[in-house]
Amino acid sequence: VNLVIAPSAGMEKVLRQLNVDGPIEVVPNGVDLKNFHSAIPLSRADFGYKDDDVLLVYSGRIALEKNLPFLLKSFAGVAQAIPNAQLLLIGSGIQPYEEEIRSLIEEMDLTRRVRMVGRVDYEKLPSYLAMCDAFVTASVTEVHPLSVIEAMGAGLPVMGIHSVGVGDTVVDGVTGLLANHDLPAYTAKLTRLCLDPNLRAQLSDSARKASSAYAIERTTDIMLKHYER
């Protein structure tokens, strides 16, 4: 073919490893960020959260490939050290796996610290995100992590793992924090993010600005130019 479009630099690398030797351009999948940039936070009190709680959020499918047990184990360590840390899980999945995650939360004695709200209307998602302090993901199988970009658009710093997709989107120490796929390393960085409100504020500002690179108006314009060429 004359041109291959890859949604991230990491995916371009994967394609090269698979012996795709033709022209490849990296053009992210565009995200309509208007509602995320202007989101009005939901009331924390409605969920039983306090203003000084450090509220972490994950949004996405509740699915095996999202590595949620790793995330929960890391949060369990954080919760022991930081009494006002809370975790909100937004999304749904295949029911048996959802039940597995609920059981794991109970087994780890985290029912008062982790809340699963299930699927929410996409129109309401920006307000859920804006209520929170940071976005967390342990996924290592992303191609182009839309949920991460949406969170950045809502002004959330991201805690993630060095991997294709997330590692292409989040700049460690600038728009969030990245750790290796190692539980102690991830937990240490997540703890730091929870304990340092000044760091969160700095990363938040950078994340919101960086999200504009994925605005659908910009990526559509780039795609049109490639088609015209």
C-alpha cells in the first residue's frame, strides 16, 4: 500500500518488527475533547467522599487484559499508607469477570475504599473524571488509550505502566508518572502521586495542555492532508 497509518509511535515500532517496510505515518485517533476540557465535577458528597480524599479513578472495560488485579494489589498497598486514598472504577465487562473483580475487592478487604459504579453515560463521564484527583491504569495492552486521553483532557495526571500506547501518550514526570510492570515500583510511584498535591497540580496542568494534540479537529486535519497527498 502507499501509506500505513499507525495510531502511536509504539504501534509503528510493532509494525516495523512485523516487517512492514512501507511508509508509515503516526496519526492518533482523534478524541472529541470539548466536554472533557469544560467538565463540571460531580459532587463528592453524593458519593460519600470528602473534599480532602485523594480520589483515584479508572475508566474502561472491566476485562482481563486491563490488568485490574495488579491495580487493586497496588492500591491495597497505597490504602494502608494513606488513609484518605479512595479508588473509583468506572466501566463494565463480561459479568463473570466483573464478579471476579468484586470478589477480589472483598477478599482484599477493600470494599470501603474501592467503589465499582459500572457503566455510566458517556455524556456524564467528563464530570466523573473531573471530580477525581488522578487517573490510574495498569494496562499493558493498549494501542491508543482513549480513556487516558479523555482523563488528561479533564485535567487528570495519569499513573500508568511503560508500554505501547500508555507509554506513547503519558510523559513520565510531565503529564503523569510511569513505572515498570513491577508491583513495588508502581506502588511507590502511585504513593508519591497521592502524597504530593503540588506534583498533581503541576502534572494536571500539563496533561490538560498535552491532550490537545489528540483533539479530533487536529487529527482530522492531518488525516485529510495525507489523503489529499
